[in-house]
Amino acid sequence: MAAAIESGRYTPRSFIDTAPGAVLVGHKTIRDTQNHGRLTLAVDYNRNVVSLPIDGGDFATNLVIARAAYAFSTHAFLRGLVQVNDADEEARINVLFRYTYRPGSDLFVVYNEDRGIRGKRPTIQRRQVLVKATFYWVPR
């Protein structure tokens, strides 16, 4: 991965196709005969510097958002998001698994977690697991 980014052909927002084939990185050809699905990675960083005409009105905030998605097949994928906000001193984690077991019918499993990022032992503020199933039904 590091060699691919160093080559300049890929960025942290690049789509990575893991289908069978070969890729040339530098002077080296990497071959793979298996389909490993599709992987997408992205990292965003935002910094806001605020200056207000009041006491204590000058501050800066930093927000980092990392996303990853992996398609196992056309019927199943896993998607994750991590967001860290230094102003709120919080990190949020969201993971979604979706499986289409027949056209129009899906199973979703979602994991959410909010935690404080202050101190050596961050505290979990909220944690939840959600499961949702949809079923497509056509009366005859």
C-alpha cells in the first residue's frame, strides 16, 4: 500500500480494485489471481480557526474523518467510519454490514459507538447494535 501511494498514482481517496490481474508499482509487477472484492479508503482532515470579538473568542478545531468500504460481492458489503473531533473531545465509530439475500430483501447490522478521547482511559458514552431486515413481498 505504501509503495502504491509513493508511486504518485494513488492517493488516500483512490479506489482500489482487487479483481484478478496485475499492477505495476515502480519496477515491480504484482500479480494476483483471486478476486478479493473491492476496497475503498478515504481520509479527510478539516481545521477551522475562529476569531470572535469577545473574550475567549479565539479557538481552533480539528476534525478527522476516516472511511473504509469493502464489497465482498454484489450482495454483501462492510462500511466503516471513524470521526474524531478535538473540540468536542469525542470519537464516533460507525460500522455497517449489508447483505442482500434476495432482490429487494436485505439484512443490515449496524454498530455505533461514541467515546470521549480525553485522558488515558477514554470513556464510552454510547454504544449500540442495530439489526434490520427487509423483505420484498408481492401478493399474487
